[in-house]
Amino acid sequence: MTYKLDLKEKRMLYELDVNARVSTTRLAKKVKLSQPAAHYRLNNLIKKGIIKFFLTNIDYGFFGYFPYRFFTRLQNLTEKKEEELIDYLKNHEFVPFLASCTGRYDLMFCIMAKNMSELKKTINEVKNKYGEFFSEQQIATIITGDFYPRDYLLSKEKRISFSEKEFGEQAARPRLDKKDLIILKEISNNCRISSLELAEKIKLSLDAVRYRIKNLEKSKIINGYTIYLDNKMLNQFRYKIMVQINGSNEEKENQIINFAKQFSNVVYSVKTFGIWDLEIDIEVDNPEKFNDILRKIKNIQPGLITEYQTIQLTGVHKYTHLPMSFDMA
């Protein structure tokens, strides 16, 4: 069963996409609703499952972690065994993202690791349990990424704003104490948790919690708050384009990204190291729209893109930017 958004709900989702931690009072003003009406509509979007995740964009590079993308095609898997595999990955502390898809691959997930040894250990854990069901696999290191606001919600064909939320390894690592880590853990699970609720959980004053969050934002450990939508509920399609560039370099990568992000349906892009150089995520109402954007991206410049692959994300099972269990002692 799908849900049709009205104009107020689209505007609300857009504002939450730009800043999911905005207060309900502020959100009401932006959407031109009363505070009770905004509160009701927001709860309805959550209850209906339109908003799947409230995400805090945490730069795990501060903690020495690197994200690796793992794509696999599955074979000889019963429905029950596939559910078991998905449940296993959902509960793995070093898997922050997990999605089912169609196309060349059936499953994609991220693995967090501090080095290749840790990465290999986690991959071996997964493959020792389920490797017999993997018929094909690819892995890529995520270098940097950008999230773009969903301008298409405002019925815009082209981008009207560029409030990118970046992530990537950072050289400077400020010292964080136990309280900071607890805040990060709590806010990573739900970025709309109130400062008051955090204060009560952590046994700090409200001002102290607000001060610490501002410091985490200032140091770019927290680099924004956004939402992840359930595309099925909105009768939408989410596609991913994986691009291989001819003689890849930063200038060529930026050329493609800068062109692609002009489209309001492009919501995410990452630079990777592996078989693909770039990944671009697109949300559309129909496959024809996607094919039109894909065609334009492919034809930016003759010979620029040597190979590409597309998949459709059919279900996101897990999404967080801080899955690791920190030592809170």
C-alpha cells in the first residue's frame, strides 16, 4: 500500500531532509502550520513508515574507521536462509548499512574497519557462515561522499540548493570523553532525540548537552542530520549508478558529480576506490525518469565513462553512521 503526499507533507519532508533535528516549532513555521498540526503530521509520517530512519551524519574517520562497500549476487538461497543472512548482517556491529537490490547484485552492505586486517576478519566471518551462497562479489572503499537535499519534493527539475553533507577521513581527531561518546551513540540511533532526554539519560544539565552537541557539530564529527525515506511507501524507485571513468582522476570525478548533482532527483554521491570510481543515487517516481537522467550522465562527454552498472534498491534493512561499540569505560 502506497501513500500520496500532499504539499505540506512534501515541504515537511524537504525541511527534515535538510535538517532532521529541526524543532517541531521551527518546522511548523517553515511549513506554515500550527505547532500541533505539524506535530500530528510528523507523527503520521513516522507511523505510516514514510520516514524510515532519522540519520545523524557522523564522520567515523575521526575514529580511524573506513567504510567498505560489499556487493554480492546470491545463489541457492531459500527465503528462510536469506532472512537469516539479512538478520545476521543487521545485527553485526560493524555493518552500518544493509540493503536488498535488483540488477547485477542482490545484496549490498557496508563494513566498517580500521585497516585491511580488520576488514578481512569481518569478511571471513560473514563468508564462513554464508559464503556458499555468494556467487559473485565486489568490494569498494568509500573515500568521500555527499548527501544532497531532495529538491524534487518541491517539484523542481534542477537543484535549487546545495547544502551537501560530506563525510570522509579527517586528520584532526579531537578528544572525546565518555559523555561525548554516549551522546553520539544515542543521537546516531535517532537524531530527533531531544536535548532534554539526552540530559536525563547522561545525567548532565541541558546546557551542557547542548554545548557538547554544538562542539561535535563545530568539529565536523557531526556533519548534519537527515532522513531516509521508504521509497516503496511513496511508490518511488531508488537506483544506484556505479561508474567507471576512463583514466580516472579528481578532475574527471568532479566533472561527473557536478553535472549529476544538478538534477534534483540525485540525492547522494560517493567517490570510491575499487572496480567503480563513483556511485550516484537517484530517487524517481518512474523508471523512465531514471533512464533519462542516466542517459544524460552517460553522455556528458564521449569516452569519459568507460563502464557503468545500475541496481535498484528494493529494501533498506539497516542504516546508521555509528554501528561500532565504543569502549565507554
